[in-house]
Amino acid sequence: MKNKKTSIIKSLITGATAIALAAGIATGASAAENGKFRVGIVTFLSGPAAGPFGVPSANAAKVLVEELNKGNLPAPYDKLGINGAEIEAVIIDEAGGATKQVEEYRNLVQRQKVDAVIGYVSSGDCLAVAPVAEELKTFTVAYDCGTSRLFAENSDAKYMFRTGLDASVDNIGAVRYLAATRPDVTRLSGIQQNYSWGQDSWNDFTAAAAKLLPEADVVEEQFPKIYQGQYGAEISALSVKRPEIVHSSFWGGDMEAFVLQANARGLLEDATGLLTCGEASFGTYKDQAPNGMIIGARGPFGAFAPDNELNNWFEGVYSAAYDKDPVYPATKMAQAILGLKYAAENAGVGDKEIPSAEQLSAAMKGATFESVSGTVEMARASGHQAMQGITYGEYHYEDGKPSIKNAVSFSGACVTPPEGVSAAEWIEQGFPGATCN
């Protein structure tokens, strides 16, 4: 089993544009013609985001589709496939930028005839694909991308959903963690990739810090290019300002490179790193990251996922297949697939019948479903955006094993703006209505 999966993932990474995983290469026949539920899966299979993000996500999709097609999941997901129909997954590479991804999305819908699409790590890709999903009337689930603009710019979305959380939750949660564990901190700094993700993350973090850590000052901020890879100048600029906290929303290879370089140059010995996406490399930092570095998983995912039957089952089959525990992108992919299965099986259609996009959308909108991360409420953006809590904790590596210490969780109502209120407005108003444990 391990060898089979390894060979498939290798073929994905080495350049196949699209591969059908359930029953051979897709021929272009529609699911209605072959009786299968065909799902397009989009994530990074090449480039710097593939290792910590795309490959774990593709692995999760692969193992979950296999197990669903065998009817092996715990209740309430023990019905074979999706609504009794075998699942046929078509996995494609997210690399190449937004224009390419729009072309690939159209190809999935119009040529591959998928019944639904799950995908996208990049916020730029999410923003580009969202209006096309509405144009093509295709049920689409964003499983990871974090831009808070997704539904702000698509407020009348009918077919687009997101089962993960947005970046505002990440950064409000990060500040609440500091307020709970380091209330006396006074010197903050940050390093962010210089595009909308990094800029928005830093804006939310500093605005929330101004409210919850009023004695803290921002002593330095750096915005290197995305995929820059070398951060010597930025690390030096941060070090001379002697911050207590170094916040970063870096992800993928950029995050791993920064941690390695900042640790080697002593920055992360003198200051505590706070990485909102840090859990993605939980299993690979080893002793290259300092003990005590604060990491998040963009929600209750990966090492922060709860001890429940679904997550225990998922961790077991994933670990058995790939000899490692699932990190948060894998858990989020599993959540999106379970959300799709929930919608299909609550769409009011007969056994083995494949619901239309309209029926899937009606079933998903405002739904509450169980997942590997616990209960998911589609409670924001008029029922298209998930609301969940978030957890932060400290990375430690001792006796050859990584662990999380001093974890603190915050409920969704503590870190999520109310319906119809932007994160910037909510923070500026002092988080009215927030309900924190």
C-alpha cells in the first residue's frame, strides 16, 4: 500500500497535468455517463509550496477517496463513495499563477466534466477562480486559501464555499495567544511575503495587538518578495531592533527557509518566533527550529486537531499509508472532502444519484457537519464560510520527537467577526460581541 501511494504521488509531482485516481485516466465522460462522482482536486504539486502543503494535501485526498470508495469511514460517513456513487478524483497542479488556474478550472469543468472542485492554497488563485465558479455554475470548495477578500469581493456567491478559516482569524487568534501567555510583551516585529496575504495578515495582527496588547510597539517590519528564499538582510534588520516577538505569515518553502536561517543566525534564540502557518512543517523542523517557537495551524487542524473518532481514524490511515502524521493542509483537505460528502448526502436525491450544483449548494449553505477537526459551522458569508475555533502552542523537539506545549484554544465566536462586519471594523471597535472562554 505504501509503495503504491508513493509511486502515484511521484507521478503527480513530476509533471502529469491531470490524473484520475479512482478508475484510471479520465476520458472526458461526464459523471452522469459513467455513474461516478467526479471531483477535481487542485493543490501545489510542484514548486516551493508542494512539499509542506501540496503533497500532504494530495496524499490526504488520495487516501480518503480510496477509503470512501471502500465504505471504510466511521459514521456518519460510512456510506460508500459519495451518496453511494464511486468517487473519481482528478488531481491537478496549482502551480503557474492565477491566469493558468482559471484555464485549468475551465478545463476541469468543461472537458473533464467534474461534478465539483476542491482546491487552492493560494489566495490569488481563490480570488481568480471564484467568479468563474459562479459563471460556470460549479460547486466549488476552497479548502485552504485564507484571504478575507474571498466573500467580500463575491458577496452574492452561490456556488463557492470555504471550509477553512480566513487570515483574520489566524492573526486575531495569534494576538489573543500572546495576550494569554505573554501579556507583558512590549516589542513586536514581523516579516511577511510582500503580497496581499502577507500585507493583510500583518495589518490584522498589528491592529489586534493595538487593542489587546496596548503597551506593545512595532519595532520593525520586513516585506521580502514571495519565494525570495534568502533572508539575511531582513534577519539582520530584525535582529538589531531586538524584538521580543517575530510574527510571520510565511508559508511553504519560504517559511522553512526563514526558520532555518533565522535560527542559525540567532534571531529565534533572542526573540520568539510566531508563525501562523508554522504547523505545516511540524514533522520536519526537528532540531532546526528552537523550542518555544509559537506555531499555528490556521484552525483546529494537524497537530491541533481534536481527539475524536473521525480524526483518530484519519490519522491512522494517513500515517499507515505515508509513514508520517498529517499536517494541517492534509487535515483541511480531508475536511473539504467530508463537507462535499455531507452536502451530497443531504441534498435530497436518491441513492447513487449525483446532485446538481444547485442541490449541493443548497445543502451546504449554512450547514453544520462533523469533521476531522470537530464540528464545522458554515456560519459566515451567508452560509458559505466556515466558522471554527483556533489553537496556538509552542513547538518543542525533545528525545527525537516533536510535540506541542502550552497550547491555548479560542472559540470561533472569540476570533471571528460577526456576520456582515469586516475584520478591520471589528478590531477597530474592540471586538464587540466576542465570546471567549
